[in-house]
Amino acid sequence: MIWLGNVSKRYGKVGRPAVDGLQLKVEPGEIFGFLGPNGAGKTTTIKMLTGIIRPDEGEVEVDGVSMRENPLDGKRRIGYVPDNPEAVMRLTGLEYFRFIADVYGVAEEEREERLPKLLHRFGMEEAVDMLMQDYSRGMKQKTWVIASLLHDPPVWILDEPMVGLDPWASARLKEEMKSRSTAGKTVFFSTHVLEVAERLCDRVAILREGQLVATGRVEDLKRGDGDQVADRETLEAYFLELTGS
């Protein structure tokens, strides 16, 4: 579960907030898409969710844990894939995975069971002994995905996770999202690929200039309600209508 209670974040003393009074709840078992144009505040929100930065106002809870009061406990419950993964260049993939498993306190028998399965799922068995400085952009992305799952987190947060992935790896990633949702875990991801969000998500939220402008099931948003009933064919049409893009 993810809960954001009236969360705001401002950079500098002038101009609009990067995130302004965001109120949002994501339930266990949901695949939740977080959408918005560039500069809407998506990455800032994700960094507050993961405890990388603190909100100026409001509260963030992950799996029932306050990120303000118990940030370390909250971070242990999160698997995080950043939008711009930077490799620890002087480590091999295997050394990096062992480091992450140590950080999260993953028992030896658990890592021996999980890591081979994840390496196979994302086609990284042959690359795991290479230095990460020799990885392609896609290989780095798959490394971050695997590392984020080693401790089997109840909440999986991904920021533009499909950038750099080939179609095969993207399909495996989507399968993993569905599998974790079926297991009752929360999946929260941002994306600019609206077709993926439309096919994959249980619900989506649309952010514009730091404010939440829509949230709900994709079919409900496309259909509209009350005086705003419409028959939009795609989520993209609704997104462009809301954001003025």
C-alpha cells in the first residue's frame, strides 16, 4: 500500500511547487500508472515515496510505515528502479547483486534461490560476471530491475522502467508486474508510453504542473461521467485533453 497525504515539494523560493498538495492512495495488489508530461512532478513524487527527498508538507506512508518517522523501515519495504540507472562501474553484476542483498539483509539461501531465477528471466546469466562499465543501457536497466526484486519487496516503484529495454525484456518486465500484483503486492510506475499504461494498469493518475488532475480506472476515465460523458477511444486522447499537450 502507498499513501500520500497532501504532499508538497518546492525547489527554490519562487515559482510553482514541483508537487502541490498531492493526495493519493494505492492499494495492495494494484498496478498503478503514474502519468504526466515532462516536468509534471512525477520523478519528484517518486523520490519522496522512496525517501530520497523529504516533502516540505504532508505525509508519505509505504506498506503502513511513515517515511518521515521510520524512513529506514520504509525503504526496506520498497524495491526501486530509478529513471536513470548509474552503474557502479568497478563492480561486476554479481558483486553488485551481492552488495544489494547484503544491504537488505537477504539470507544466503534466499538469494541463492531468487537470483538465478531473476537472471534467467531477464537474460542476464552470461553478463553477470562482466564489469558493469561494459554494460549497455538496457543491461544496466535489467540489472536495476533484478536488484530491486532481490529482497522480494511488498511495494515495487519504477520510474520509466522500460526505457532502454528491448521488446523481449519489456515483455518480461510486464509479466513480472502482473505476477507481483497477483501475489497481492503493490506496483507503482511512471511511464510516457500510454499504450502500456492502458493495457497494464488497474488504475492511473495524471499529474499536471505538480497537481493531480485525474485518477481512476482507465475505462472510467475514457468514458467520463456526469456532464462530462465522452467516448474517447484511447487513454492518450484523454491525457492530451487534460494536459493541453
